[in-house]
Amino acid sequence: MDYIELNGKEHPFWFAMKAQREMMSVDMEGKDDIYLIWLGLKYGAKLEKVEFTLSEDDLLDIFEVNKDQFKDAYKLLAKQMGELRTLREIE
């Protein structure tokens, strides 16, 4: 499990198969990187069985003020998406 710091608090982040499945089941028109990071936070919270109440707008507000936190979250998203791609290539 990886973690993202948002406003001084660590949040679990897990962009794995369930997050990717949800991403593929929605119309991605109008969605952006914030949505993908939000999915990773949502499924990280589910995996750790903690309450998840953060909205996409809340996340965007945090990142507008803390651009370094956005950069860190984006790097983690890219890392975990790359790990999923590698798993597919093994098969």
C-alpha cells in the first residue's frame, strides 16, 4: 500500500484492478487526472477499511493550494498504473 499526504494527513492510495475497472466503466469525457487520483484514494480507503468522504472537488481544492502534493500524487498514480501494465505484459 502506498500513501499520499494531503493537508498533513496520510491517505492510502491503491490504483489497482478495481480502480481501473471503475475507470473503464464510466464515460471519461470531461474526466481528468484528478478523477484518476481520486479513484486511487477511494480504493485505498476501501482496502484499508477507512471512511472515504473526499470529493473530486475537495481534492482539486487541495491541489490548487498544494501543487507539490499534486505532483507527488500524479507520480504515484503513474507508478501504480505502470505496475498494472507490467502485470498484463506477463500474461
